[in-house]
Amino acid sequence: MKVIICGAGQVGWQIARHLSGERNDVTVVDNNPDLVRRATDTLDVQGISGFASYPDVLDRAGARDADMIIAATYSDEVNMVTCQVAHSVFNIPRKIARLRSQSYLTAIYSDLYRRDHMPIDVVISPEREVAEAALQRLAIPNAFDTEIFFDGKAKLLGLTIEEDCAIVNTPLRQLTDLFSTLRSVVVGIRRDGTLFAPEARDQLFVGDSAYVITHADDIRRTMEIFGKSHRKQERVVLIGGGNVGLAVARELESRAERVRAKVIEKNRLIAERAAEALEKTIVLHGDGLDAGLLSEANIEKADAVLCVTDDDKTNMLAAVRAKAAGCKMAIVLINDPTLIPLLEPLGIDAYINPRSTTVSSILRHIRHGRVRAVYSIGDAEAEVIEAEVLSTSPIAGQKLRDIDFPEGVLVGGVLKQGKVVKLTGALQIEEGDHIVIFALAKDVAEVERLLQVSIDFF
């Protein structure tokens, strides 16, 4: 497939990395020559320097026979015009645009919107994706990472292993003997900065970060086994009242179970806008780093603080100050992945990486065949893929124990006839089953071959 990716920033580079690694014909376009050079030097892609919305630039990028264009520049206007030109001038079949402005999103999602007027097949909103990720973190407060699979019937949990974990220094193969009815699988472990797919003889050690896929009904039990208490979030303080903070506050207001939320916003205009939009939420104007303002927000009684300003360092410092004042849990928005290793020493419980959420959302819309969901872990180190098993798949009709998966691949869940089943070596995978697979980045292409999902992209 021939794909043009407009924007060679973090999101565009990651998408190019994924698609080029799967032997697609990828061309990257950006008006910054240095970013284009970085992409062409590190990836198997072609690069064009210029404005993505210019027809002559798209022509040089091969738009006349392209199958898909992904407009992921930093400008909403450039992304929309790029899709319009791709449609009107080059008739590119598939057009994906990343849009940030709430005004554009409201217009595009309204009933008045018509595809002929703004021909975008898929709109990706980073703020909406981040807000959804924040709500998932709040729902399972002791997990540093979460994602939904099987339409909510299973979840991926990222859990830090501490001394009170009941299965420390226990081979993973013994989990079945110890907890025979538990529908949970450890699919990934990060140890000393390295992510790997564990084998049955591997053990969990204090300080590890484990990725666990569990049945939704077994979440509480899984958390208890891993030494994590489950507590309701009744008081939440949001630092940052922009699009992300506002979306989270609105969702918390709409829930039947009352969650008392307070928003702290430094920019007066943004604070006023949030105050007008929210009915039950108190909005405080001021600096989230101000100890006096945090005290006014009753941070010491808060179950969680969610720091979602547009500045990573502000988010981190505000989280540290909130925890020092007595807040039980801190979640931060982090754009720079190099800062993530600092979070644990600072006592920050969980983080949201907008790049990962946006990349995962885009991949979900462009993956081959019957892929239903894709979640990117860490700095694109691994993917968790949910797909329907096709009749042409080499794994159809085989028992799990007989499938020759690469070392970096583990099955985390199987959905049969609408039910999540317990994984055993004797479980037979059939056509129509849904399967969730953890795969290190180097093994994603082989997983797609085993699933026979490289037949068609859309």
C-alpha cells in the first residue's frame, strides 16, 4: 500500500515507523527539512520537504497513485486543506486528519456536517483520546497504564510490582495452580528499562512493571493478587482546564456516581470558559504549583490529582507537590517520553502519553483486515492487537500450544461467541474468534502474517 504521511513530528514519525516496517511504500512530507531528514535517515521511507497542503508538493510525494493520506501536522487548517486537496485534485481513497480545535470538531461531528464539503474519512482528536485515557486511569487508580479490549470485556493493566505483591518470586506457570479460575495473563514485563514477553518459567521481581490482560470481572481480584487495593475516586483535582481537563470534568459531572471535581487553571480566559461550561465543578483561577491554591482545593483530601497542562515539567512538579500535601494518587500528562523514567522516583503513580494514544488511535483505523484495536506500549516498543481470526489464518483450527509464535509474542485473551474464555494450551482457536496478542515491535509483522490480516487495509 502507498501511504503519504504529512507531518514528521513525533506522531508522524511513529506512524511512518510502523507502516514502513510492514513493507508499505511510505512517503513523509514536512516543511521542516531536518525532520524529513531524520525520517529518511532512520526509516525506510521517502521524504519530501514542503507544505503538505500544496498540490505540487503532494504530487511530488506520489499523490496520484496513493492509497491513503494521513495529515498529522501541528496545524488543523493545514491538515484539513491537505485532505481537501487529496480528495479534489488527486482522488486519494482514504484520508485521515488529526484535529485539535474544539470548534472544528464540533462542526465536523454535527448533523450539519457533510463529507462532500470536508472530505475526511477519519478524524483523530488527540485531546479526546487523552481525556478518555485519563478517565480510564481514574477508573483503575493503581494501574499506571490501561486499555480496553473486547468492547470492555477485557482490560490491559500496567502494574508496578511492589513488596506486598503476593506472587513476587513466583514462576508465572504456577499462577494457574495458585489461582485456577483467574482469567488474567501477564503478557509483558519491563525490567531495568527493557520490555520483554515473559516465558512460563520467568518470575516477577520487586520494581518490575507488568502488563496484564484480564477479564473485566476479574479486575478487582487481579489487583488484589498484585497487591493493589481498589478504591473509589470520590474527590478529584484537575490541574489544567483546557480541552483535556474540560472533557474529563464534563464526563465526571455526567456520571450517576457523584465525583466531586475541582479545576485549577492559570489562564483567566480558559478558566472562565471552563466555569461557564461546567455546572457542578468548582473552577479556581491560579497556578497549580501554588501551595496555597492547592490547599484551597483541599488537595490533602483528594483521591487523585490529574495534571493535564500543556507543560510537562509543570505537570510533574504539580503532581509532586500534590502528593507531598497528602493527595493519594497523581496522574500526569507527559509529551516527552524521556521524562517517563523520572516519574517513579518522584512518586508519580501514572502517566498519559498523548503520542501513544494518538498513534494507537490512528493505527486502529489503518490496520489490515479484521483488526479491531491496537494499543502502542511505551515508546512504540510493543503493540497489543485485537483481531478477528479469519478462515485463511494459519492459527485457525490450531490449539494454542501448537501455534509457533515468535519469542516476543504472547496471547493475552480469546473471545469465543461473545465470552472471554480462560487460556489453556488445549484451547483451540477457531475462525470468528477474537484474539488479543501482545507483540514486541520487531514481531508485529509476523503476528499480522499469522492472523492473515495483510489482505486489505480498509
